[in-house]
Amino acid sequence: MMLNTLFDQSSLFLQQLVNGVTLGSIYALIAVGYTMVYGVIQLINFAHGEIYMLGAFLSFSLVTGFFGIGLPFGLAVVIAVIFCALAGVLLDVVAYRPLRRAPRLAALITAIGMSIFLQNLALLIWGAQIKSFPREVIPAFFSAPALQFGDVVISWLQVVILATAVSLMVILQLIVHYTRIGRAMRAIAQDKTAAALMGVNVDRVVSYTFALGSGLGGVAGILVGLYYNAVYPTMGYFAGIKAFAAAVLGGIGSIPGAILGGGILGLAEVFGGGYISSSYSDGIAYAVMILVILVKPTGLFGRFAKDKA
């Protein structure tokens, strides 16, 4: 009897671990968008969660023929991600670029305003009801178990989510550290004025940063839409707040910090919901973030920095 109890407990732990890592990898993809933009222009882009939401809605609409054309799943995902990247650039050009020299509070209020605008735009286009992907448009193997040992099941969709998140994070790190545009991003993050004097086109690099971060957010939205099979206009708000918390936990402005923060937040939320109560899962995740910030105010990978004149 005791052995059976121990086995059940270990199975529950392993299953929750798998679920937590899966959820954490999604939070990390969204958090990277926050931290990249903040690292380059010190702006908290609160509309980033809505880009994530657009990725989910666009992929749903393209595969179900909502706009009159039904596309294969893979092609729909590619188009949705490209659209999200372009939407991020448009967001920068229309809403943030004119405020580049304005006080930070003006840009922050604008970001909140764009978040509300995009939520209501989605509400007008798709309505308030939760949308679900029909079975026939989702690759059949996604719901099949990839690995199973005892009561612990890892689905192919979870494998795809983890593999996608890890691959994109590796590619992002390579872009940031080993490409010309990546060097320009790091130069602007260190000193925007000096970078401009050295010939760096600041506006172009910032737009590229928005495109990269928004593309990752779009991927995360598609993965979440498939994982929970639920797409709705406010999904970006809740996920965006959690991803922002993950970015703060890891150290806002640090890409490795955003990845680690997303993982910790996902694990805290899942284990808290599984072992304490699902009603408190969000509160437990935020409590972990607050404890870390109390011990290390700049986050796990953050550093104190003086404002540049």
C-alpha cells in the first residue's frame, strides 16, 4: 500500500514537472519579447501580450477558413508568425517611435493604450466567445503520447512545444551574439547615443528588435492555442502579465534571465496548482517572484545600472 502511494506521488511529481517545463517554455518565449525591447530602448511594451493573442487568432482563422481561405496548418503558422513580426514593427513605428524622446511615462501609457486597443479590435473581429481548433485541422499526432512510463504521459504536442522553444532560444542567442544586427542591438542597449554616432541606424535596429520579439510572441500564442485548444481576446493580457513577471524575475533586459524566469514561473504555477490548489496557482507563482525580488531586487540575472543622460 505504501509502495503504491509512493509510486503515485512520484508519478504525479514527474507529470507536473513535464507540465511545468512546457508552460515555462511558453512563458519564456513571451518574456523574451518584453526583455529584448526593454534592453534596447528601456520600454515595457505592455501590448506584447496582444501580439501573442493575434498569433493564436490568426493561425486559427487561417486553418479554419475564417477569412474565406483555409490553409494547411504549417503554412498558416508561418503566415501568422510573419504577420505578428510585422505587427510588432508597425506598433513601434506608429505608437512608440514618435515618443522616443518623450518621458518614459508617455510611452508606458501609450503601450497600455495599444494593449486595450488591440484587445477590442480582436473582440470586434472574432467576438467574445472562446474559439477552438477543430480536430481535423490539427496534425493528428499532436494528441498522441510520445513517451509514457507508468502514469506519466508526454504528448507529441508537449515535445513540439519544448523543441520549438529551445530551438528558437538557441537561434535568438546566436543572432544576438554573432550577427551584425545583434551587435547593433547590444550597442544600442549599452549606449544609444554613442551607437548612433558610430553609424548605427537606431530606428531600424529597434524595429528589428520588435519584429524578432513579436515573432516569438506569435509562436507562443499559437502553441498555447493548440495546447489548451482555446483562443479568446483577453488571453494575451493574462499571459502577458505572467511573462512580464517572468522577465522581472529573471532580470528585465536579460535574455537568459527571461528564459530562466519563464521556467521558474511555469514550474511554480503548475506545482502550486497540483499540490496546493488550482485556485491559488497564479498567486503562488507571483509569490515566488516577489520572494526572489526581495532577495535580489534586480532579478536573477539583472544588474543595477545608472540612467544615461
